[in-house]
Amino acid sequence: MNKNRSKAAVIGAGIGGLAAAIRLARLGLQVDVFEQAAYPGGKIREFRQAGFRFDMGPSLFTLPGLADELLDDDLKFDYRKLEVITQYCFEDGTQLTAFADVKRFADEVAQKTGVPASRVLNYLKQAEQIYQLTAPVFIFNSFHRLGKLLTWANLKRLLQFFRLKAFSTLHQINAKAFSDERVVQLFDRYATYNGSNPYKTPGTLTVISHLEHQLGAYFPKRGMYQIVDSLVEQAMRLGVQFHFSTPVTQLLVRNGQLKGIRLNGMERNFEVVVSDVDIHQFYSKLLPDKRRLDKIKRMEPSSSALIFYWGMKKRFPKLDLHNIFFSKNYKEEFACLFEKKTMTNDPTVYVFISSKEVKTDAPAGMENWFVMVNAPANVGQDWEKMKTEVRRTILKKLNRLLGERLEEQILFEDALDPVKIEDLTGSFQGAMYGSSSNSPFAAFNRHANFRHDLPGLYFVGGSVHPGGGIPLCLSSAKIVAEMVEEKIKR
Ligand SMILES: Cc1cc2nc3c(=O)[nH]c(=O)nc-3n(C[C@H](O)[C@H](O)[C@H](O)COP(=O)(O)OP(=O)(O)OC[C@H]3O[C@@H](n4cnc5c(N)ncnc54)[C@H](O)[C@@H]3O)c2cc1C
């Protein structure tokens, strides 16, 4: 392979594709990014209307160092560590503030629920230990390559497998740790951070509470889309060529060898191709492969979402950047999402108001509300009907808990549903995070970041190893770049 001008194509300008493009360009490859949409970012999107700006997808930013390390110093963007991570409101009227300061948070839990602060601190300590054991093996490593997996350090970690709580569910772990249902619910919610079901997902996912409570929750100074803007600027500085509104229609393989891609009816040769396309879509359209597709279909997709974007006429001082209004019956909510594939009549409601941090995101005296409930994967439900019902339910719930008549405050409105998520990003059934982690083996079943039988072909993004969410997608790009570097050096 020509070391200096090897050509790489990245298919898809989601966060995984952008990070891969930057890393490959830094390795000296000539990189072209092909994106079917007219804009970069994939699920990380924004829109502006009636004086409001909305981040349409992700709202929570953790492990910011993974973005930092992609950027030149002058392109690094400012972000702030949140002092209050989330405001929680329970159906019994309890309001609980998740302060970033762990001790203060534990005291708040003790004061509001009677659960001793020491129990919360112990729980988070254990979550930290699990993170230290699992992250190097499962998040920042391609464990599909035996040489990378079977290092002495990893083997020592895996010998402590019994400590990973992989064979109890997250809910079982939480119910054992805390006697109060509200605290159990608070820690169960972390399953939703990768679109999973706390009553099925392994207890190992306590690591997510460690990420948020101990490593911190952050917010970019200009909102979530600033992450995309910065990565695109960096990529362009490194000479990456972007081709928007340019869907790739086929991966070209001849005599078992990767040749390149087809787009606009033309063939283009590339030595390296990195796909950021949802893996289901990849094997159904770009490189049809029934056997692999069947395997992917056996994995349960993550949850999707129904989101309402409301431009609100006034400010709500009691609310923060992230606000959760819990359902009364969490178990029923997840049974609806994953088994019945419908919506409960009492969903947990998440209200994210970026204008609390970014004042220009709403006109003076107003707020931009992103109101989200988890939704099942799209299997052909009547979403228009569900949206109408869910909107009514949300308004009733929030009006009751906030003592407001919110419908009178909505100046502007738009919505996103699983069908739109699927249409806009190619995400199978509108899944937010690729496949769910609803089994102890989910991590092992995700598609690898490469194919042994097709050297030069790599995979990044939320539908492949290590999974969905911004930090994990960034990690997938890092894993791929390491492999490409090894290929170049060979
Ligand atoms: C509503 C919502 C809320 C979320 N909240 C959070 C959060 O708070 N924190 C967090 O960390 N994560 C969150 N996530 C998850 C996170 O957004 C995703 O895991 C991540 O952005 C996925 O990135 P990706 O690299 O997999 O690419 P995607 O964003 O899925 O993008 C893939 C890109 O490939 C393009 N593409 C597809 N097919 C082709 C083709 N044939 N040719 C060319 N281009 C193609 C698509 O147009 C798209 O731009 C959320 C997701 C959603 C939907």
C-alpha cells in the first residue's frame, strides 16, 4: 500500500464517520466522505425556526476528552461541566437534584428518600471498579481480534468476570443495593442511555452511572451541534473532501477483494473503506448478505424515541438543562417498549432545555423545549395516532406536576418519530443506539469493526462494536484508525 497517498472512503458523516475521517487523514491518507444527506452529523442534528435553535438528537455529552483528542488546539470547543446533572421528579411529587458533586448528590438522596448517603457512595464506587475492569476490554478495544483481547492485562481483568455483575440484571443489582423504589428507578434509568431495558440488561451497565456521576456530564458552549461543526472544520483543515447529498449505493468487491464503492452510477476505487452506515442497512443494500443480515436481525434493536420540539413563550425557572419526570410503573413502561412494541399510557418524560445554557437558543424571555419519551422500534405502528395520544399524555402529566397549562405556552412546534429517524439516518427501525444490550452476550454479538475476509473494509458507528452513544462511536473510530495504521505499516 502506498504510504502517502492511500485513498480512503468514509461512507456516512455521522459522528463515527467524522472521527474516522479525521484519524485517517492524520495518518496521511487521502480521505473522501460520502454522505447521503445534505448536512453532516447524522443523528446529531440541529434546526432553527421562529428564533429558536434545537439540538434534535443527543443532548448529553460525556467523556469529552474523546472529542478533544481529535481537534487541533485552536479548534477545540468550549464545554462546561454541569453542576446539576439532572432534576428528577417522581410521580409521588418527590423532587431530587442530581448534583455533580457526588457527596452532595448522596446527601440529597438521603434527605429525599432516606437511603443512607454511604449506600449511594458505595454503589458508585463499585460502578467505578466495574468501569475500570470493563472499559479497556469492551469499550476501547477491538475484542474481536484475539491478539488485542488476550493481553496479560485483559486476561487479569477477565479473571475478575464474576465482579462484572453480567449475570444479574441492572434492575436486580439496583433493587438489591437500594431499599427505596425511587432510587432504584433513578439508577435503572441508565439502561436507557444505550436504549436498553433495565429489567434485561446486565448489571455491568452500572458503569453508565459512573460515567455521568463521577467522570461528569458536560455541555458544549454552543450546544451539541458544535461537536459536529468542530469535527467537520478539523477534517477540512486536514484535507478531507466532503460529498453531501451523495448516497453510496454499493460496496465493490471483486474476486473476494475490496475494490471501492459505487455512487452516482460511477465506480470509484479505494484501498480503505470505512462504513458508518447502520450495519443492517449495509448488509441489506450496500453489500447484500443474507446470512449476516439474519444474524443482525436476531439482535434486539435499541429503543427509539418520540420527540416534540416546543418553542415556549416563557421561562420556567424551576427547570434545569436536563429534567426527568418518571412514570409510576417503570416495569410496565419497558414491557411496552420491548415486548408489546407500543407506548405505555404513563411514559417517563425527559425535558431538555438547551437555552438554559445557550442563551441564544431561544428569543429573550422564552425557552426551547425538547420533550422526549422512549418509543419502541418501528415495526409499522400507527405513529401519527401514537404521537397524538402521547402528546396529550405528556401535556397532562407535565401540567399536573408543574402546575401549568403548557399548551398555552407553545409558540412553535415540531416532532420527530422512529420512522423519521430511520428515514433520515438509515437506522434500522429507528433505533437510537443500534442494537440494545438486553442480554449478557449483546456486547459479543455486535458486528466487529473489520472483516477478516475483506481487508481494507472497516466499520464504525453506533450499530457496531462497541455500540451506540457519542463516546462509543468515537471509540469505534479510534479502534479502526489503529487497525488502518497497522495495515499501512505492514
Ligand atoms: C433522539 C436521539 C437522542 C440521543 N441522545 C444521545 C445522548 O444524549 N448522548 C449520546 O451520547 N448519544 C445519544 N444518542 C445516540 C447518538 O446520537 C448515536 O449513537 C450517534 O450519533 C450515532 O453516530 P453514528 O456514527 O453511528 O452515525 P449516524 O448518526 O447514525 O449517521 C450515519 C450517517 O450515515 C449516512 N448514510 C447512511 N447510509 C448512507 C449511504 N448509503 N451513503 C452515504 N451516507 C449514508 C446517514 O445519512 C447518516 O448521516 C441519541 C440518538 C438519538 C436518535
